[in-house]
Amino acid sequence: MRISWLSVSDQLGGSEIALLEMIGGLRRARPGWEFQVVLPGNGPLRERVEAAGATCSVVPMPGSLARIGESAAIRQRWSAGAKVALGLRLCASAAALPAYEARLRRTVSAFQPDIIHTNGLKAHVLGARMRLPRCVVVWHLHEYISRRRLTRWLMRRYAGRCDAIVANSASVAADFASIFDAPVPVHVVRNAVDLNAFAPAGARLDLDALAALPAAPAGVTRIGLIATFARWKGHDIFLDALQRASTARAIRGYIIGGPLYETSDSQYTKRDMEDMIDARGLRGCVGLTGFVDAAPAIRSLDVIVHASSEPEPFGLVIAEAMACGRAVITTGNGGAAELIEAGRDALVAPSGDVAALAAAIDRLAGDPALRETIGGRARAAALIRFAPDRMAKDLALVFEAAALRPRLAQSA
């Protein structure tokens, strides 16, 4: 079996990390299979893909296409101005699209894949439009699409060219089913975590130095939010909760991550974050580390907060933190609810509820034994829920079934 992955990003966001785990798991589960990953640029994902043992090809994505996104339109409730702005961006990309698709098709055709696996909303459409002979298309859904008007229209148009659909959570699968009568089955295959890299023991980081903060006093509880600077990741909620948390606790906060994607108006800048910290009087109490290695960063924290203002399709950081044996506070919305057992291996603070999040932070900051208990249960759960071999086995079965569809159709 030869599989071509189409990725719309060359960075290391959640769906790209999931892609790396897929490649590693499938190499163990199906050692005779061959893999190609097609990237839009030479970002950090390329080196990781090649280290995972896949062939890597770069077909640069035109900037006008990379910047197209619906985040701003959704946030502005599809106002007339938002529609006009999105329409202008679509027009700007139209001229570059045919040449880009031709290069993409040549690159994938040269690999002669049996399956095109698409990772990202733009990739789903591009893969479906490719229409290579004797090659099936598998969409891997990592996002909700019900609020994305343009994406809904495009995916309805091209769903008939898709041979199988994978969703990273039951929540994402249900969202897809709410707007589509899918012509093919939707398989839920949850993301995996490298349980050796993400483990309680291992290297840690000096987060204070990375954030240019003075050394924290002994006994401080380190609270972190690890995410890209996407506007829906709840940075403002996290900062409001830290401001509200009891001053009797020795607490220090860290925002780990940065702006990642090129989609227009979808994320904060570093300056935006600094202004948000200053506006709450938290300078010196909260630091920005930028992007750092995830596993040692998680081990350097006592509590990991997931505060997304919208339902999380999966929540890879939650799974990684659990694997590291850390106490997690999550919204419990969307796919994130499927990763935890509330009150046992994680605490839940409803999305947008600053008071509840502050109370959960206070509770964990004041009870090291509770943090240890929750973290131990989280690690035990992670070993079962996020095992790479489980994910690889499930995905391989989807691929094998999808590859049979054209043969069965020909023999009918």
C-alpha cells in the first residue's frame, strides 16, 4: 500500500503532530507500506516527517490560498463586510490555483499512491479534485465544519469523490453528520500520543528564563496554557482566571506557544498577548515562552489549563498532559470531553466560566496531593486511551477497506 498525505501546513500544530504519530504507528503496524507527505513549505514539519521515515515533497502553496480562512467571518457573524473580505481573498487566490493544483497533481502522481489521505480542510477539497486513476481519497477531519459556510458548500460538492472519512473524535463525526448525509462511513479514530516521549519522568525546562521572568520563589505552583495563538484557544479566559485566583496562593502562569498559521485574522500576535497581560496587571506574574518542546514544557508545569472558548475537536495537549501525569483543567466541551473522566483524571471548568476556572486553579494550587492523585490516574488512562498502536491498527483497517471499494465496484 502506498499512501500520499496532503498537509495544508508545514508547522507543528495539533493535526500535524497527529500526522506524525499516524506515520510512526503505521510503519510499525504495516511495515511494507510506503508513505509520501506533500507539504506547502519547508517548515519544521518537513524534518520530522523525514525522520519518521516518509518521503517528503514540497509544493509551495500560494500565499493568497494559504491566507484564506473563515475565522474572521465566523467571529463577525458573517456580516456583509466579512463576506466581502472573504470574497476578495477568494478572488485573489483564483488566478494562482490552477498552476498550484497542476504541480500538486504531478507530485502526487509520480508517487503512484493507492490512497490520498487529506489532513486539513483545504486538503480535503484539493485531494478530491485530483481524481487520480485507481486511487481512493480518505478525508481526515480534525475540525468542526458546521459553522463554516464556505467549507460546508465545498465539502458537499466534493463528498461524492471521497471514499472514506475519518474523524478524530465522536464529536467531530457528529458535527459532520449534522449537515451531511455522508455517502461513505465516518470512522472515529482518536489521535495517539508518543507515550515514551510524553511520560512523567524526563527533561524539564526553565520556563522563567524562557519567559524572561525572575526566578520563581520556592513552592510556587506553575500553571500553564499550551496552545497556538488562535483567538478561540481561551487565552483571555485563562488570564482572567489567574487574575481572579486567590492571592494567598503562590501561583505563576505561563502561556506556551505562539502564532502559527497563515489564515487571515485568526490569531493573536505576541504584542496582543503582552497587552492582555498588562491590562490585567499580571506583568511579572505571567510569562510568554514562545514555542518550546512540548513534553519537557509539560513536565515543567504543575497544572495544565485548557480554556478554549469553542468546543475542541480533540485537544491533543490534554492527552499529552495526561500522558505526562499532570493535573489538567479542561472545559470538557466537544472532543475534549471524550478524553477524560471528569473529577477523576481531570477537573472541568465550563467554557468561558472564569470563576469556575479560577476556583479549579485555586483548588489544585492548594492541594499538591490532589494534583499527584489526578496526575497518576491521568497517566494510567493515557496508556489505554492514546496508545499509538491502537490508533495505527484502526487507521490501517480504514485504509484497507477504502482501497477495496474500487475493486468491489469493478467486480459488481
